[in-house]
Amino acid sequence: MTSVVKNIKSILPGFIVALIVALSSMFLAKFVPALGAAPIAIFLGMFVGNIFLNQKVFQRGYKFSESDLLSYSIVLLGATLSISTISEIGLNGVMFIVLQMTATIIGALYIGKKLGFAQNFRFLMASGNAVCGSSAIAATAPVIDADDNDKGIAITIVNVTGIVLMFLLPLLGDILYKNDTLHTSAIIGGILQSMGQVVASGAMVNEGVKDLSTIFKIVRIIFLVVVVFVFGHLKNKTNKEIAVEEVEDVKNRKIKVPWYVIGFFIMCGLFSVNIISSDLSALCKEVSKVLEIIALAAIGLRVNIRELIKQGKNATLYAMFVGLVQIVSAVILIGILL
């Protein structure tokens, strides 16, 4: 009981700040409806977080608001989408994701080698950019025996890349596809590193793009187990002495599809067979939207502009070239498949 109270106390300060930023954003959005609450929450969060409230006491609550609340929001989102909506991406959409992830992995490994980065670091960069950012890096690191330093730097660079692309991709979607829902969702959901960035970027366009880009992203996350297993296998080829150990590690580790992905599909199934009524679905959508805005405010609050400026030349080049490969391959694949 004491540990629960302690945990709540540590989360509360940051959560309250994220909630205030979110409520302020929803209020301001009434005066600028064309902009919407989501982008306001991110920018207001960035301003507040970097100028006033970036102290350590708030960080736990920011993290909770970004990760946990966004996960609940995604599960509730499932109660508003039917199987037929998900099937909009079709087999071609799944093929797009597989080929896009493959291009990202090959590009990240090749560019990292040319820039002189070590093998473990290249694997972490490849998995983080191809699948789901920090979560993929955390899942890949023990399988390839990467140290904490490589893990920390990779997470920073991948997040920096994602933050830049989070703002860039809606602009590209407008220029290239006139905000067409399928194509814009594919470029956002097929490229961005974290689920939070996908939701934030999609929300900058419109509700339909946000929902469909989330589905593209969820398909990517499902392939996390495959990516981690492949990297473990590649690493084993160059480290025979730990081959058996690492294969067992891959089999027994907690490398699994995140709970919110499973929750999303369960809720989606319940809505599709009318167990979740239209009234309950509407309520889920409203609650999901509020949780999403709080999470986006927390994402803004956690963006450290000093960290963006602090990256070394090679790391910046690595991030820039990988981002470029992702954009070019996505545009080509969307043109061919979608």
C-alpha cells in the first residue's frame, strides 16, 4: 500500500502539469478550431517544458501521461473502429509496411557502417527507426548484448529524428497527397518512430488520418518479435560463443506485442459484432480523445530542445540520412502499392 501511495505521489506533479496544458489547449482550440487541440498541446507543452517546468520532479508524471495514458487511449480507440475500417489498409498496406521496414533496416545498417558506427549501435538504430522507437531498442539491446551507453544514445537519436519528422510529415502529406487519408496515414504510420509521434502527427492533419495512421503503426509493432529475432540471429553469426545463449534468450524474453495492441484488437472485435453499442463507442471516443490530448501535452513537455542541439555531427548525419531513406522509400512504395 505504501509503495502504491509513493508511486502516485511521484506521478502526480507531472500528471497535473500535463492535464493543465491539455485543458488549456482544448480551451484555446475553441478560438482556433482550424489548428485543433492536438498541435496546440504539443507546442504549448514544448514551451512550458523547456522554459519553466523541466525539473526532475515532473518527469515521472510526464512519462506516465505520455506512455500509459496514450496506451489507454489506443485501446479505447479500438472501440470506435470496425474490422472493415482496419481492412482499409488491405494486403497492399501490410506489404507496404513490411517493405518499408526492410528498407529502413537496410538503410540504417548501411549508413551507420559508412559513418563508422559499431555493429550493435547500428542494430539498435535500425530496430528503433523501423519498428517503434525506444520500445524496439529496449527489446533489441539484450538480444544483441548492447551496452547501456549505446542504448541511451540510440534512444536519444531515434527520438530526435521522430520529433523532427512528426512536424515534417503532415506538411509532406499535404504537398504530395493533398491530405488524402490513406496515403497520408501510410507515410505517417509507416515512418514515425513512436506511437505517440504517430498520434500527434496524424492529429495535426485530421481525425481520419490519426486513426488510420495508428492502424499502420500497430501493424509495424506486431512485427517487433520478427525484427528482434532476426537481429539476434545476425548477431549470433558473428558471435558463435554466445549463439545458444542468445537464441534461448530470444525465445524466453519478454519480447512480445505490447498489451495495448492486443487491447485495441479486442475492443475493435467487440465493436464489430455490436457488443459495444454505438452510444458506448461514442463515449469511448470522447474519453480516448481527452487521454490523447493529455498524452500529447506530455510529449511536448518531454521534448528537450537542448538535447536536439547537443547531438554530435555524425549522430546528426546518421539521423538525417536514415530519415531521408525512410521518406524516399515510403513515397516510392506508396506510389507502387497504394
